[in-house]
Amino acid sequence: MSQLLYNEDTYKIIGICMAVHSELGKGFSEVVYADALEIELIDNNITYSREKKFGIVYKGNLLPHEYKADFIINDKIVLEIKAVICLTDSHVKQTLNYLAVSKLKLGLLINFGEDSLKHKRVIL
């Protein structure tokens, strides 16, 4: 079996997300989980950008609105977080769009809104 893309980083990020979910539980808004994740990323010496902006080009024109990815981890993983009842195909498509505009290959879609943490690997 071939090695998963960024397996070690993915494992560590999911573990950090599990720690946040274990501490806070479900029911908070997305920004609360993002704030807690930021503390964990700093405490674990993980390089990240929060709400990194990406421009979108349409027919050669840069659109005035940008995509903002929740987190970019180690300049190689898009971390998209949600606090919803359940993840949907539209959440996966949104993560794929972030991957496309960022030119990154791996996205982690995390949902803090369920009884237990849910996560999906999204590959472009």
C-alpha cells in the first residue's frame, strides 16, 4: 500500500483537532474552534497561516472578492473547519476550490459540530 500524502502532518493535525473537540465539545461557532486551534498550533510549533486570502481570476480578471482558507498548515495543507450538524458534498467542493486556488494538493475538512470529531482528507 502506498504512503498517504503528508501522512505524519495529517495525523498530528487531526490529533490536535481531537484535543480541541475533547476540551470544547460541540455547539460553539466555527470561530471559537479556530481560536482554540490557533493556540494548539502555536503550542505544537506548527507553522500556519490563518484566514489566508487567495485571489480568483475570471477570464484574465482578478475578481474583487477572495477566498479565505481557514488555515494553511506548513505551506502545504489546507485546513478547513466547520461547526455543522454534518458535512456535505458542498463542504468537500468548497475545500476542493481552496485547493485549486492555492495550488496545494491536500485539504483536511474537519467538523466540530458532531458528537465526535469528523474529518475528511480531500485530494486535488
